[in-house]
Amino acid sequence: MEHLRSSLTEVQEVLATLERELHNVERAAQLIVAAFSAGNKLLVAGNGGSAADAHHFATEFEGKFRHDRRGFPALCLCANTSFLTAWSNDYSFDTLYQRQLETHGRPGDVFVGISTSGGSITGYSRNIAIAAARAKTIGLKTIGLAGKGGGSLLKLADVCFVVDSNTTARIQEAHAVLLHLIVEAFEALVEDDDADTPR
């Protein structure tokens, strides 16, 4: 029981640090509003639990969060299992998100890369780091969610959230909160009297 209390205390301590990220929440929401206003879209990716977070985040835009409004174009790059397995089998798991950005991405789109480590071209979550680097060269804005110091996303992303923890579970929990805050901030920027038109 004591180890559970210790974990719960750790959760509370990590979540308390997110207040310092509120300015990034606003910046991320503004990037997304600007993209949708220009007719662009959101592309989201992650691995493992972060892939589940990517599904969740994209769904909040296609559906709704707190307010009834129209859907916005958000594509989860983890969703097409036929492509993921074909590309990884025939080519490389490292480049599967890069390939999808090259296929679906257009200048002005926003790429959201989620990695508890932050990714590295030569280490963990290479596919996220490689995709973020490619996003920059083809004119996409990038929002990164990371932990463990930020990894490659800290340098590659236009807006990067770095959770102050080295524990994967705590980082994932914080990412879930941050993603909800971004959607909440986004909805606050949508006109109350015309939910189809972002400000």
C-alpha cells in the first residue's frame, strides 16, 4: 500500500509542474486554430501508449471536447494498421511517420509528435524525431510532447512540452492532461456564436 501512496504523491507532484506549461498550451492552440483557419489539418503520431494518446487527441478535434461544434480535420498517423505493418515490414519502422507526412502533409499543416522520451534520430522513438525533422523541411509546424529532458523534439518542435519526470507512466499521465488543455484552449478560441469559424 505504501508504494501506491508514493506513486500517487509522484503523480500529484508531476501534475503540479504543468502550470508552467500554460503559455505553451495557448501557443499550441493558436497554431492549430491558424492551421484550420487556412484550410489545413492536424497530423498526430506516437508509439505505444503515446499512439493511444494520438488517437485520443485526433478524436477530440474530429468530434468534440466540451462544446458542440463542427469537426476539424485531424489525422492519426497510427490508425492505418495495414500501412504501418506493410511499410515497417518492407522498409523501416523508423520512417513510417515520415512517409505519411510526405504523403498527407502540406505546408501550413500541424504535426503533433508524442514521445515520452522526446525521440532521438539515433535512439528511442526515432520515427517521431525523423518525422519532426521532415515536417520542418516540408513546411509544417510541429508541436511536441516529451519528457526525460525533451530529446530531439525540444529542438525540432515549434512548441514543445517537456514533462518534468523520467518515469514513463507519469509522463504519459501528464501528456493526457496537456492534450486536454490544448483542446480546451482551442475551443475557447472558437467563436461562441459561430462554431464553424475559428477566430
